[in-house]
Amino acid sequence: MWEKCNRQIGAALIASALLKKLSKIAKEETELELSKYTRQQSRQYEQKACDVLGKCFEENRSLAHKLLLTCLEKPFDSDDSTTIFDFAGANHLTTFMGHTCCQTKLSTIWRGQIAISTPWWKIVLLIFSPLFLPITLSAIKFRTLESPWTRRYIMGANSREGIATVKCNRCHKDTKPIKNDSSNISKNQDGQTKLQCEHCYKPLPNEDMLYRFSLCSGEIRFFDALFYLYTAPISAFWIHGVSYLFFLGLFSYFVVVDLEEKTTLKEWIIWGWIATFFFEELRQIANSKGRKLRKLLNWLRSGWNRFDLAMYIIFIITLCLRFTREGEDQFSSVRYFYSFTVAMFYIRFLQNFLVEKHIGLKVIMIEKMVFDLVVFLGIFLVFMQCFGIIYYANLYPNSPATVKLLQRIVYMPYWQIFGETYLEFLEGDEVGCTRNESIWRPAGGDRRCPEVKYWIPFIGGFYMLLTNVLLVNSVDCHVQVKCII
């Protein structure tokens, strides 16, 4: 069935995604053999899509790139806008997305009309040196010489001689295209013929050629080059990144130096700046596919978007406390939430590192390590609680039941994992405490001296040895399991 269908790449990717989902369902139902089989089938269909795309890419790179942007057929594309690229990215088909054709197309989209071979640092220097743009703009090349302010001409279907009379958007004259010149006639993706005006004739750009701006005799005009420079996704990314750093600097300065009960101009600026980020998230939700609730669910699929939601909720709580708390004692909670908000905005900046091929991998690795850390903490929590009970049952017998006691039971063994020995507590040599029960019991056990138990330090030493060995072996075992998988 797959060999006889019309669109083999899209069909193979759909089959791969469906089998991948079935593999997860089978694994949840402990059908391990079925899960393994469907996973292998999923990889085979994904590889088939890569093989077909590779053949197309060898024959014609331009058409292969356009093939990635073709829409899927119904029922897999309900709104006629789901392309092969979108489908592969949404279903995490990494093998297909790692194909040379996909990567070169992504690079082309990322650079816009700027030549792919242009180093990123040249683009950054040009973006942030507007005074020298007329001179330095010639340092980069563009993939087109067509002006973004005018449209191409499309031949009319009812033209008698096959040559249409149209009105030029540039010179506003009724004109015919230049005859006997194949350089001014080309066909777009839909097979329609594009024509050039005879009054403002300029050859159509060749996709394989690069064009340069020059003050003297440039092939591309200054404002066209300027438009392509500042509208490229890479330019928008760098402008946003640099402005975000200024925002973090202003926000940090305000929280550390200038946070007072009276609202200042800096605070209003920060609120307005954060509002622009919030409206951008709303725009992303509005532009996502599906109906109202479906738009929100699609937006929440991304882990970064869920982090943004938590960040804005904390910021809204901060604003509520900002206008309800008065006095130095109550205002400390506002400072506390403000500092957490700044910290979350700093963590949010890590997403900007994902576009870098070396740092981005480390960010993904850290993200996976955080989830693995939760598993390790579950194991260590058992040992911490076990030895914490041994410590306090013998060093502080018959302590009053308080919340602080529960905190102390976990506090000491937790920091012992990182090398804090607490030897003075274990040996009963704490300074500045009392053994008078009439003093420490009304105080809830505060400032109570530990009992002298000679075998407790040996238990503490064994606990530190055990936890360090477990920590090292757990990491090593986790790495080996990942390699086997």
C-alpha cells in the first residue's frame, strides 16, 4: 500500500508516527515484545521517508525543499496547513529531521534571504551598527535581487497569444512582458508563469546565484537589502536576545537596589516589558492550529510554554502582594516573590542557547538530568530519613513534637551527602546549648545539647560512605542503562 500511494514521504511519516505511539501504548500495557516490534517498524518507515527524500534531494535540491512544505492530505490535515515539516517536528521524528535536506531547508529559513554561507558574527555586527550600514552592508550576500515591495507578474489565463497585459505595481503602467527573452519568464510552484515589466525590467533571480549590495553598482537596492537583513529570523533572534539581556539587567538592578514600597518608574517599565512578553504568548496561542481549547492544549505541549505559564502566574501573585502588603514585615514577601520571578526569567533565557549546536545539546542534557535527579532523590530520601531517625532518636531523645523537629531529621543527613560532617553534633560537643529540660522544652527543643553517644559518629561515617558510593554508582549505572537502551 505504501509503495502505490501518491505521497510516499508523508505516508511513511504518518505510519512511523502511528507505530511510535502504538509502541508507547504497548509499553504501558507491559506488552514488551509488541512494543519492541512496533518501535522497529516505526524506525523502518521513518528510514523509508529519509531514503525517498534523499533520492529527491540528489536529483533536485530546490524541488526537494519545496516538497517538505507540501501539505498533508485529509484526514491528517484538517485545516490545509499541516506540512511534512510540521508533522515531523510535532511527532519528534528526529531521524527524518536530521536529514541533510531538512537541515539545509531549516538553515535557509533561519537565514531568510541572507546567504547561508554568511558567518553569524557578520550578521550580528551589521544589525548593531546602523550608522555604518551603507558601507558594511556589502559584506554579506543575498539569495535574491527581487524587491520585497513589488509583486511578480502572473500570466492571465485568458491571454490570446500567451502573453498577458498587466499593470505594473512598480511603474503603474499597462505593459506586456519583454518578448523573446527567457530570462524574464519563469514558473512558480503552482506552474503559473511569472513575467517581468518591460519598463522596469530586471532579470529574475537565480536560486543558485548570490547578489551583493554596493553603493556604486550594487545588484540589490539599499532598502531591499536593509529589509532582508532585519526581517531574517536570525536577526530577529539576536535583537530579541540582546534586548532580553537589557531587560534582565534592569530587572535585577531594580530587585536588588531599588525595590521599595513606593512604585518607581523602573518598576512601571518592567511591568510594561513583561506585558509585551505576555501578549506575545497570547499571539502564539491565537496563531496555533485548532479551535479555542485545542489552541491552548497545543501551546501547553511545549515544556518551555508550561514554564512560561508558571512564571507569569508567580509574577501575577507578586503584583497582587505588591498592592496588598504594607509595612517592612509584610513587604518582605513581595521581595521574596520578586526575586523568584527574576530567577525564572533568567532560567527562561536558556531557551536562546538551543539554537547553538554545542551549547544547545548541553541544555537538553541538563533538562534530562533534572528528571533523572528526581529518581535519585527518591532513593536518597529513604536513606536520609532512615539515618535521620537514628541521629535524633539517640542524640535528642524524647524531643517535643514540632514541625522544626521534622525539618531537622532531614536537614542534617541531607547536607552530609555534600560533605558537611556535623561532627560536633554527632560527638555531643555543641557550644552555646543547654541540657536543662525546663529551658529547652518550652522552647520547642531549641538550643538543646545533644547527648554523648560514642557509636553515633561511626554510624555517621558509615552513612556518608554509603551515600557517596551510592551517588557514584547510581550515576554510572544510569549511564550504562542509557547506553544499552
